[in-house]
Amino acid sequence: MKPALISLTLALLLPVVTTAQESPAPASDDTTATAVPGVAGGHGKAAVIAAYDANGDGTLTLEEYTQVRKTRFDEADADKDGALNEAEYVAEFEGRLKQQYADQNKQPDERYENSMKQASVRHAIVDRNRDGLLSWDEQQLVAASTFDRLDSNKDGVIDATDPEPEREDRDDTAGDTGDTGGAAAQPAN
Ligand SMILES: [Ca+2]
Ligand SMILES: [Ca+2]
Ligand SMILES: [Ca+2]
């Protein structure tokens, strides 16, 4: 069983179910732990392309990335106030995590619980102005750094010609906010 393929397939099948950054974020935690040879990390470049490449040409533009994320953001915004509170953010994340576990015929385990805790931590991190709400502008800040990191040859698009970034771990959502996210993303096991 190849977690990378599974997460890719999942991402392709459920492109619009996610939101805030990060669709591939949860998958990554899992695939990272189970060691995926080809796709280091899981929410690395390939997973992100698979999740956001709207027209399926293998090239992810910033426009596509933004458009898909906006759709997901709006879907997660349950009370339609234009921002994601922690509950909305975590609920969206859990939806993806559950789907991922179901796809792999797994039951929620310790890693699941850790991932959920991380989601709450991430919300606090990406909420730059600490008003308890992840605004679209704040979301865009995170996304911009993620896109820039994955566009490692800096030609404005993410595709097969971009060398895989060296540090692609878990900062899909947390971005440059290393410390907290990093610690949380390294479960005891
Ligand atoms: Ca909201
Ligand atoms: Ca905020
Ligand atoms: Ca590129």
C-alpha cells in the first residue's frame, strides 16, 4: 500500500472538501510517519499540486492555488462571517482527517488525536493578529509563503521542474512559524 498514491488519489477525489491550506497537511503527518520513499513528507510538492491543480495540467499556478483555497475557506466558514474561528478551522481539518483515515481503513488513534491538537495550535499561529479569527488575509499570508517555498525554482508556478524543498515538513499551514508547529508535529512516537 502506497500512502503517497492514496493521498494523491484522495486529494484528486476530494478537491473541494478542504480549506485553509492545507489540504495535504493531515495526510502528510501520516505519510511522513509511515515513510514514503518517493514523496517525502506527503504534503510536499506533489501532494499540493494534486490537491490544487484545478485544470489538471500538472502545473499549479498561484491563481489556481488561491481560487481553490478560497472556495475551501468559504465552505469552512460555517457562520459566514468571512473568517474562520477555531471551531470552524478545526472542523474543516477534522473532516479531511476523518476522510483520510476512512480511506485507509484506519480507526482514530493517537496520531489522530495529536493531529487534532496540532490543528488548534495552527489556528493560533496563523491568526497573526490574535483576534481568534483566521481572516482570509491572514490565510493568504500563510499561503504565499507556502507557494513560494514549493516554487523552489522561482518561476512563478509549481510543477515537476521544481526541486523538492528540503524542509517541506508540516509547515504547509504553519508556514514559517516553525517552533510551535514543529514541536506539535513531532508526536512522541
Ligand atoms: Ca466564520
Ligand atoms: Ca485574525
Ligand atoms: Ca516553479
